[in-house]
Amino acid sequence: LVNGEVDTNAVQDIMHSMMVINPSVEVYLLDVKGHIITYVAPDKKVKLQDVNLEPVKDFIKREDHRIIKGDDPRNPGQAKVFSAAAIKEGDQIQGYVYVILASEEQTSAMSMLFGSFILKIGVRTVLISVLVAVVLGLLAFLYLTDHLHKVMYTVRRFKEGDLTARANAHGDFAELGETFNEMADQIVGNINQLKSVEKLRRELIANVSHDLRTPLAIMSGYIETLLIKKDLSDADRQRYLKIVHHSSENLSTLIDQLFEYSKLEAHEILPEKEPFQISDLIQDIMMKFSVLAEEKNIQMELDASPHLPMVFADIGLVERAVSNLIDNSIKYGRMNGLVNIKLDSSQDAVSIYVSDDGPGIPEAEQSHIFERYRRGDRTTVGKRGAGLGLAIVKKILEIHNQSIKVFSEAGKGATFIFNLPAYHPA
């Protein structure tokens, strides 16, 4: 101060010296009201003429080092870190030195540096991300191709005849492996089924040839005898003709059974279900077999529970199944024996029992008697048929979604049991 007034030239020199020492500061000289008296700033770009003195006074009073921000004359509305000191003459404050510690140039430079840093970080992040993506993609490609090669190797083994080859794929290829395994299992199953069909075809030819040959040989032999021997008595001639007729009936029965079983096995016969009274049907069947039963003096009896409900099934197919069972019981029943048909009912079904008092079925044979061309090892005289009767029964019940069981003990006959659904009108 000179004569109570500010020597601006001296102040300017001091301010320039300060900025030479530290170019990052801007120096302002304020009066006691905060008005800017003079200053040193780049480009002299000062937009404020007054500075709020509250932060300045607060800064001078405080003894701690807490950062306080004040007005920036070059950037109105922005608070900057500052430093300040009071100018005194005696004990009287005449003004303040106000120093901004972050100039506009420094802020611009910091922004540029910060922007450059962000750019570098961004570029590095992109490069690292691309590199990681390439590495992960390569690893994923190797992983996928490795599993794909394993599946292809398994497929190649299967193609070359190793029918046991199965894929053991994991992860994304698990579904592909499971699909291949299911397909392989189905192919192997079809192959086994074809082998089984071929085996059955050979058995069919062998069994049919044998069963056809027997009645044809009998017929041929007796017809030839009738033609050669002109002096046969009428009684012998009649007896021979009966034998030929009987053999022709057996042959016709055999052929009918073959056609019927073939249609059932090929699912060409579908049940036409209707409600009917099973006891009436069985009585009609027993009448049909009465002559055959009388030949062996076998008594047939029907034991039916009272108030039997009607059954819901194909009456023609059920008649065929029951006829086969009764025919089988008469065939294997002992002379002067008994064939019993029992009917019992529950809430949802009617049970049919067909029993005889023949020699019974060995336990080892019971699981096979429903197979085609399989006769139980039961002793009988004059066996007829090709062993298809019980197989046809089983097929008929299968298309009705039912099953048949047999209970037998050696020397105590056999009992066949199956169910038919009861009819409940809506």
C-alpha cells in the first residue's frame, strides 16, 4: 500500500513472480468486500468482478487442513480449491490475496490427460476383450470338435459293424449322443427282431410242413388203398372214407388256424366290441362241443355266479378263444372225466375259468404253452392241430388288453383263467 492505496504495479510484479514459480496458480487481489482490484491470469479471461469472501474468511480462520473450495473468476459457477491470505495495515485488514490452485489450463490439461487415459484404457479393454474372446472361442471350438470327433468315431464304429458302440457325449453334445444311442438301440432291436422273425419263419415252415404232411399222408394212403383194393367190404370202405374225411377236417382246421394266427399277429383283426351275456355264449359253445365230449364220455358243466354283468368285448373273438380252451380241455382230459367252466364277477370284470382233470402241465412247460407250435407235454391219444390253439387265445386276449394264466399240477389237470371287462352302461 502507498498512501493508503494499492500499488498495482508492485502487486503485478509479485503476482507474475508467483506464477513463474508455479504456473498452475492464478493470483487475485481482493478488497475487503471481495471486489477484484487486480489479478494475474492467462489471457486475462476473468468473468467475475467479485469473489464470495465467506469461504476466504473461513479458510483464514481455520487451523486444520481441510480443503475448501471458492469462486473461480474465470469459470463462474465452478468451485475451485484455493488459498488465501489477509493483507493488513496494523491490525486493520485492507484486502486479501486470493490464489486459485487449479487454473483453466490445468483443468483443460487434466481433462485431456484423463480423456487420453480413458481412451488408452478403452483401447486396452477392447484389445483384451478381443483376445479373451478369441482364446475362449478357440477353446470352445476345440472342445466342440473333440466331442464331435468322439461321436463321429462312435458312429463310424457302428457303421462298420460294431453294434455295441454307444456314444458317451457330455455337455452340448449330450442330446446328440443320447439320440444316437436311442437310434442304435432301435436298429439293434430291429435287427434282433428280424433274426427272430427269420428263426420263426424257419420254424413255421418246419412245423407247417410236418403238420400238413401227416393228414395228407393219411389221406393219400387210404385213398390209394381204396383205389387199389377193389374187393374191400363195404364196412372197410366206409371206415377208410371216415378216416380220410377226419384227416381232411384236421387239415382244414390247421389251415384255418394258420390264417387266423397270421392275421392276429399282423394286427389285421381289430376287436368290434359290444355288450353281451358271457354265460349264454358259453352255453352255446358247450352245445357245439357236446358230440366231441361224448366221444370220450367227458361231462361238461357250467358254474356261473348269479346276476353276472354283461361283458364288453368282441363276441366272435371271445367265442373263438373259449372254444379253443374247451377243445384243449377235452383233448387232454381223461376218459370219463370232467370239464368245468366257471364264471365269477367283480366290480369291473368277469373271470372265466376253464378246468380239466387231465394229466396236468409240467411246471417247466407252463411258461411256453402259449407260444405258437408249442404243445404242452401232456399225454393224449390222437393229438390234433398244430399247437396254435392256445397261441391264438393269447393273441385274442392281447388285442382286448387282457392276459391269460394257467395253474396246473402234475396229475391234477389244468385251469386256464382270463378276465373280460364288465359292461357298465352310462
